[in-house]
Amino acid sequence: MRRLLRRRTEAEMAGEVAAAAAITSPVAEPDPTAAAFFDVDNTMMRGASIYHFARGLASRGLFTTKDLVRFALGQAVFRVRGNENPEHIAQAKETALAFVVGLKVDDIVRLGEEIYDEVMAERIWAGTRALAQSHLDAGQRVWLVTATPVELSRVIAQRLGLTGALGTVAETENGVYTGRLVGDLLHGPAKAEAVKALARREGLDLSRCTAYSDSANDLPLLQLVGHPCAINPDSELMEYSREHDWTVKDFRTGRKATMAGLPIAAAAGAVAGGIAAAIALRKHYRSA
């Protein structure tokens, strides 16, 4: 019980931090109390966004596939199920943060913009993008909600013309990462806490809001809003959606959720890709 209470407290803190870091863009003729929230990986985009980012870095010769695989295998727990062992999560965070120390935020943002245009834009699901646009056309704000670092998730939101993004927040000092998180990973229950905090700040009526995700890990978020929708759902979310008469939309062709995207994308997860990016930039700085 004590461990569950600790995880809940960390989730609340991560949610509050993510909401505080979110930047709002105005909409024309706004509907002030309704909004839509979209998961990113396999919901808005085919595969894992941070993995595509890491691949973009690899194409620049900044790290090797061996680096990516070695760390991805150690972090796979983040994309397997929602009941991760808290001790494993803590160990994974420590490993990731050891590589983040000293990296520049501006470098992450600049590379994120370049790599989005090069390799991510073509992987956006047209059907999901159309859903987001329908909310914007109705005057509703549209937010991404993802474990991806907030700097990269903001790039994706900006490129798609969305309101903003809620993502994992890393501590910085003078534009440089300290190697510590502010709060915790924006994952599972933390996503719901982030949306609650944002709703309080923005005056949203969650019963009028919509949320979209592909994963049962995001059930806390989907259960929070009045209009949950499963997009390209995994088997557990599909079953839950059918039992509760939720809307389901599938924009995939061929393989289902467990095999969707690139082979390593699911295993890499948010933290593993972040580690790969950190390794790449570290090598770049050392060779400069």
C-alpha cells in the first residue's frame, strides 16, 4: 500500500509539472470549456516518436545502432504494460538521467525540428490528424499528452498546428539539463494528473473533453474525460472499449497494434530513445 501511495504522489507531481510547463496558443471563436487530448506514439504517429528522433540522430552519424539496442533492451518495460515495477522504473530513470547531464535544450529543440520534418511528418496518421483538426475547427483546444520529453512533444504540436503539449519535464539550469526530472515521467496515471491540472488552470469541463489513445496504459486518462476514444488500440484497450461502448477507430492496415510501427519502436520506449539521443549529443560534443 505504501508503494502504491508513493507512485500516486509521484504521478500527481508529474502531472502538475507538465501542466505548468504547457504553453497555450489561442484559437478563433473558442469553445472555452472543451478540449481534446491525444497520445502520440501509435495514436497520432506510427511508431514511437522518440525512436524516430533517435533514428534521425543515427542518420547524422552521431551514435550507433548498437548504442540504441543496448539501452532500448534495458528500458523496454516502459512500453510493455501499465503495471511496471517501481524499482525498475527508478533504475531506468537513473540510467537515463546520467546521460542527460550537461546537454543543451536548444540542441534538442533544433534537432527535433529538423528530424520531425525529415522522418516524422510522413508518419502522422492522416485519420488522427483529421480528428484533431475537427476539434480545432470547433474552437476547441487540442493538446498532445505523452511521455516524450516536453521539448520534442512541443515541436510535434507546433508542426501540426495544435494548441500545445504535455510531456515529461527535465530540470534545466541556464538552458542546460541538470540530469534530474521535475516531477516524474508523464506515463500512465501521471497523464491523467497532468490533464486534471491543466483543466483546473484553463477552466475546462472534463465531461465535455475528448481523449484519444492506442494503449491500455492510458486508461486513467481515457476514463477521466466524457468522450474517450481508442485509436489503433492494443488488444487490452480494444476489449475494454467494447465492454464500455467506447468509440474505436483503426487507421492501420495489415499488422495490429502489437506489431505496428518499426520493429524496435515499442521496445525502445520514451526513456530508451531519450538515452540514445543523449548518447548521440554527448559523442557530438566530445568530438567537436
